[in-house]
Amino acid sequence: MDEAVRTWLLAQLGPGTDTTDLEARYTRLGAARAVALEVLAERRAGLLAEPLRLSVDGVMTVDNSGNLTGLERQMAAVGIAVAPDETEAGGDNRVPVVVVAPLRTARGRR
């Protein structure tokens, strides 16, 4: 992985992302877009593994649905962005786009 790919990945995933982990993923997957989508998919799965909204009346409310929406938008943006290790000429060598569907909560009866 060269410096341009590393810089692009950190721009997509945040500067606090472990570059050693990114190097290992890039070696395994061979494409910057695939690395970015895999990391974002893992972050999304982590959010979905826990309740998106938790409320204790009068004490606190934690709502991660905005974080989920942001991750899904970021995955869509990475899906159409051109990574530095992709060539625009000579065909399309991009990784298939991950399709993300928004989740909606069921309305309960009162």
C-alpha cells in the first residue's frame, strides 16, 4: 500500500484508524475501496448488534440511528468514489457496490 492509498483510506475512515490493520486488509483484499467498505461494514454491524435507541425515562436517552444513517451514506459515497489504486482508463476494476437498505422501526400500539 502506497502513501496515496493510505491517505485516501484515512480520509474515508478517519485519522484514528489503525494503519497496521489497513495494511493487512489491503494485502488481503488488494483494493482500497474494498478495504474502506469492509471497515465501514464492520462499524455498521457493530451498531446493529446493539439497540439503536435506548431511553431511561427522565435520566438519559442514547440514539445511534443518526450514526447508522451516516455510515450508510459514507458507504454509498465510497462506492462511487475513485480510489487512488483504481484506473479510470482501461476498464472498470472497481469492487461491486454494497447495497444498503434503511431500517425502520415498527410502530407499536399504545
